[in-house]
Amino acid sequence: MKFNLFLLTILSSTFLGVITVQAQSADPVLKVGCNALAANITLTCHQTNGNITATLTSTPVKLKKGGTYTLAITKADYLPYTKTFTVDWEGQKQKFIYLEKGIGPSTSRSWLVDLGDNVDMEFVPIPVGNFMMGSEEGEDNELPIHKVSFSRPFWMAKTEVNQQQFEQYKLINHKKEKNEVLMPVGAEYPAVWISWEDAMGFCDWLTHLGQREGTLPEGYEYTLPTEAEWEYACRAGTLEEFAGKLDSMGWYIKNSTERINPVGKKKPNAWGLYDMHGNVWEWCADNWYSDYKNAPSDGSIRGLAKNEFYIDRTFLGKKGSVRFINDSYKVVRGGCWHYSARSCRSANRFYHKRSYKMNYLGFRPILISNPMVLRPQVTDKLRRKK
């Protein structure tokens, strides 16, 4: 079915913000009104090969009759609105959305979370926008470079989760191993020996805490950032390999004294985030992929992966091969105290098993409304032969 082209026009007054989606008379026309003047109104088209999101302004967007779309309306200090629908009408359809004043984060200021016992966590607003993800200065897994656009804001933890914050959730359960190099212990040090499952458990706990205490609006939740969200926040509008001078922004092998260091002591990036380069590797939500082929352009999670890895076992004196499905492997970003400067670049990426724990693995959560859901990714099978 061919796409129909709809022109979007903003009509507003002191009382009413109106968005009109126009087309030829026989085609569907959607007219959206909102009581909140200058609210952010976006429309997402859901397709099998990826979602397309457009802000409803004077810029044309492509829609099709019978298509499925999600209408989202947000504004600071108002509860968000989200509705998914199918275009099953002809002519004009009018819809008025009343946003209620309510609790919730603002795109103009930080969001502070009370974890109890005089322990809190600060989240920094990350603006909407786009960037070029990947790098030609790194490994093949950072290619191809591709544009990623974000149509809605999110909030990211100002620092890596520290030990005091994590232990409001549960004690860090780590049994000392033989010849292990001990890491410093203290409230201001990043929580380490954290698996991906531990990190997601903390995010779920934080969401339920906010819901139980009535401080978190419906539709919002804490989670791990997608790989695209992480790199976008790390770059903070920069185009170079680092968001500034590495020695002044991050802890890595040349300045860390071979250990983790207190969070928030180096300079932040342009968006107020500390330690995005170095100190500890940070877990992301995504499954590991060996490159950006077929990567989504909307920053959503790359999950339910289909690519499989086969490793020849003949060198072990055995027949056949070992098969790995990468749902077990999750992305980590940012480098750490034990790694080189190259590993701390904004675009650098690596992976670990989701259950893996080490003295250089930590995380930082984000707060977002209606997080993007996993969708199947079909990529080429990768085989590694002897």
C-alpha cells in the first residue's frame, strides 16, 4: 500500500494548542487539540522494519491508511498522554486531549529521588535531538555510522550508582576470590561486582518505590539505557572521540592507581553527567550485536536477537561446534579504571554475559516514560571458523 502524505499545521491560542494533520479530502485527517499550550506532540508510525517518529509541526510526515500509530503528548509539570490507534477512518477526525497537572520530572531541571535513610539519587534531563552513532576511529563493531533521533526526553543518573545507593536496594553480595585485588569500600565509590540482572533488579525496585510512595507518574519507569541512549548522553553534543579532555573527565589505567575512584570528582560533560568515560563499565539494556547493521534509528533496544555464533571445537579434540545465542550477552559502555584510553571513547562498545560480575562492572539507570519495547531483529548469522 502506498503512503499518503499529510501536512501538519499548528493552530494555537492562549487556551488551546491544536495540531491538524491534513490530506486530500478522501484521505484520513487527524485534528488533535490539547489544553496545554506548546505541549510536545509526537506521532510514531509502527512498521515491521522499524518505527518512525515525527514531532507534529509544519514538517510533512508520511502516514498510511490502516497503519498503526502512537500519539504522545508531554509537557513539563503535566502527566504524559500516550495512545496507540489504527487509522480506520476517512475524512477528518477530531481528538481533544486534556493533560492534567501533576507530579513528574521536568525537562528544565534535575529529578531527585529519595531512596530512604537520607540517601538520594539525582537524574539529569537529556534533551531531544539526534546524533551520528558509531566511529571510524574504533573497531568494526562501531560501524556503520548511522543517524539516531530521539523524539522524547529522558533523565539519566548524574553519576554511576554508588555503593550507598545500591545498598538501599540490597547488599552487594560478593565473595572474595583468591588473589583478588580489593576495591575501596565507601558511600562515594561506584557499586561494582554488579551483574546485568542486578542492575535491572535495582531499576525495578526503584520504579516500584516511586509508585508505592506516589512520587512517580503513571507511565514512567526506571531502566537501563539503550546503547544509543548511552552514547547520545555520553557525547552530549560533541563529535570527537571523547566529550572533552579524558584526563580531566575520566579514570582510566594511566590515572586511576589501578582501582575504582569516587564518583563525581572529575569534570562532567556538557549535560552534567560525570564519569561517562572510565571508572567502571556501565551495563546497557541491549543484547550484543557485532555491528550496527539493521540497527534502529529511534534509539530503541536491540533485543530478541537472531544472530548466532559458532565456534569450532576441533582444537579441543572434539567434533562439531559450540553454538551461542547472544541473548545471554549484554552491552557495556564507557571503559573503566583498568582499561586504556581507547576503551573509554564515547563510541567504544563491549559485552559480558548478563550474569557476569567483576570489580569493574557497574551501571547508571535512566528515567523515561513508556520505554520502547523489544522488537525482533533479523541479522546475518555469524560463524567463526578455525
